[in-house]
Amino acid sequence: MSEILAAGLGLGDKLASHVVLAAAAIALGISVALPLAIWASRSPPVAKIALGLASLVQTVPALALLALFFPILLSLRAIFGEGLPTLGFLPALLALALYALLPILRNAVTAREQMAAGVLEAADGVGMTGWQKLRLVEAPLAAPYIMAGIRTAAVWTIGAATLSTTIGQPSLGDPIFAGLQTQNWPLVLAGCIASAGLAIVADGLLGGIERGFAERKKWLVWGGTAIATLGVITAAWSLRAGDNEDAIVIGAKSFSEQYILAQLVGQRLERAGYTVEYRDGLGSAVVHKALTTSEIDISFDYTGTLWTNQLGRSDNPGREEMYRILSAWERETTGTLVLGGLGFENAYALAMRQDRAAELGIRTIDDLARQSSALTVGGDVEFFERPEWIAVRDAYDLNFARKRNFTATFMYDALTGGEADVISAYTSDGRVAADRLVIIEDTKHAFPSYDALLMISPEASRDQKLIDTLTPLIGAISVDQMREANLAVDRLDNKKSPRDAAKNLAAAIGL
């Protein structure tokens, strides 16, 4: 319990960001839903279309809806200019507002439909204008039902906002995602408890306002509104007080190695006098686009990932030639600086438990292919959609009986627990040795090399002090040192945080 409490005490900025995002999304949802509900109440075709579209949005998983706004905003950016952000608050706001729309709209439309016809006729009979009828009759009668819809939308939005981590928006999803990847369960629980607690508080406040409308108690309406508004203003003010437009933003993908490297670079920059912010849990395509548009300043990528994802290449010209081509392509096409390789490779590789591989007589991927139709393969959440998998599958004619997706952490647990026969492991992962796994030999070299790269955005690359500060990291980390750091975070006993692992790694490489 003390570990959960300690983790929770460090979530102040994440909680404030979560509050502001959820409140803004609910407010935007209300501002769209209520005028639409008024229009729909006077036009059955509009009501049918509006409710149908809102219901359709609800069928889209929240994570997918958040992700969809990234390419949408990228397209709009080409029209409206570089000032339009594609990551962070704006896409999260738009997606969550759409998600909040349905319960508010449905309750408002239903409330209007269920009003007694006699009351509305009486309003017409005394000569009320349309505006007077709306303000003095329809709105007071519908208010409790509308507030019930807002309560539902608030709880949904607060829960869905944890997923905004995946598009670079700080939230209570940050500790949840980071904790899941590093098996830091107190951190996961702290994030979940904070999110659930926030939803309960919001539901209670809005419930009080709903009761005030139903019982015509203005003090409940105004009191609940004042408390909720004060909470949002306080959260926004705390974020503004801590905001630093000159901060260096470091992006990281959603696995332990990236968290450690982000902390390693961040700590070095802090010692040099920089203010640092972190954007963790980003996907490969998202982090690269964010870097090339200078929405983040620093990221870590791998030659094979860039080779297949960005250049669309499937050939393998060799490590040095691949690096040369990639560096030139980034410089000429995106303006991004590939500062250099960090000194180790973290390649995709197919791995099995030693006893299982020995039992089946599997040493190479050719051996694996002959028995794949009876085996289950596990991969990380994006592996089976990646060009690398397609290239290996086609090169060896792999045809597994079953494919299963796991987060990077649970993928190894699935292998050791027998849920998968083979997984897409990472060669710099300390769990390969710790779990006594064997790497299946890629005799056809279908997997490209995956040298770890330190990359600087076009805007940040103009800062010579930053370049000089980070240059000593180039070529400084061996694969054994990186494995040890990764294992320190991923192990269940004597676990270290990414920040502490980064400190130890810095000491090990003499920095």
C-alpha cells in the first residue's frame, strides 16, 4: 500500500492534465450536443441522422478513435500550415468530445420527446415566443435528463482519456501504460485508482447538479457548478505554472528500453541546464512523424524500423550502407538529424524456450517453418502488421496455426508460460538470457539490422549546445550494458525504475 501511495503522490501533473483534457472534451461535447438536440427536437429527420451518427461513433473503440485523428490532422496540417498540432491535446480533445456526444444528445432529445404535450400547448397558448418557450419551459423540464447524460459522458470520457497517452497527451494513462510495460504494479494501481477516483468525484458533483435541477434547488446547481469549475481552473493553473515552452521534449515508444534511453538523455540534458519533458508510449509511425515535425525534439529509433516503415525497403544492403542511406534520407527529406548510433543493436528475432526448441529440433527458421503449422506465434501489438514480419514470413513460408498479440512485457510471460511456442523477441532484452530463451537463426538474413539511433528534430538540431551535450552518447552503449539495464526494469525482484536504471547505465558507460 505504501508503494501505491508513493506512486500516487507523484501523479499531480498527470492528474491535472487529465482533468483539463476531460473537462474540455465534455464542454465541447455539450456545446455541440445541445444545439444539435434543439434542432433535432424540431426535425425528426435531423434527430434520426444525428443519433445515428453519434451511435456510430460509439461503435469505434476509443483507442482507434484517438489514433484516427492523427492522420486526419496530418492532412489538415498540409492545408492550414505547420502551426496545427497533430499530437497531444488537440486530437485527444476532438476524439473524446465525439465520444461524449451520444449520451448528452440522446438524453436531450429523449427529454424533449417525453414532455407533456399539454405543457407545451399551454406555453403556446399564453403567447410565448420560441425563445421564451425554450428558456422558460423546455430547458427547465429537460435539465435533469440532460445532466444525467452529462454524468454518463463524464465517466466515459475520464476513463477513455487514459488512452490519450498513445498520441502524446499527458494523462493518468501515462503511469498505467508505463507500469504495464515495466511490470510496476503499484504504478499501474496508482494510475487506475486516481482515474477511478476522479470519475467518482465528477459523477458525484454532476449528480448534485442533476438533483438541484430536478428539485429546483438552485444552491445545489450553483454550488456543484462552482466546485467543478474551481477544480478545473486549479488544474489548468497548475499546468500553466509548470509549463515551459523552451523545454526539450523527448519521445519514447512503449517498451522498457525506450523509457530508459529517454531518462538517460533527459538526465544528461538536465545536468546541462535544460528543462525536459517526456512523451512516452508512442507508436513507431507516430513518434517519427512527431519528430520530423518538431512536435518532439528527441527520439530513439532503429535502422531496420526506419528502413521498412519510412523508406519502404525490403532489401538488406548491410549495416553501414543502411545507416548511410537512412541518415542522408532523413537529412534531405525530413530535415531530421540522425546524430549517430548508440552502439548496440536491438533486432527483432524469433525466440523459443530452450527446452521447447530442443524437443522439436528447431535451430533455424527453416526448421521452424517445417513445423509452424502446429505452433502458436506471439508478437508485440504491431509486429504482425510490420513489413519485417511479412518479409520473414514470405522468405521462409511460415504458416503458424495461431497468431497472438501481446504487449512487450506479457509476450515473454506468454512464452515461458506456454501460451505461445515462439515470439518476436528483442535481442537487447535482458529477459532473453534470464528466461533461458534461444534465438532461432535467420539463415536468409530476412530481418534487417536494427542499430539503435539517437535522432534530433529539425528545430532542435539547430541547438549546438544540445548536440554537443548528446554527442558523447554516440557509440557508448554496448548490447550487454543495455540488456542489463533492461533487465533491471523488467525483472520482478529488486526492480528498478527506468530513471534509476538510466542512472546506473550512465555510470556503467562512464557518463
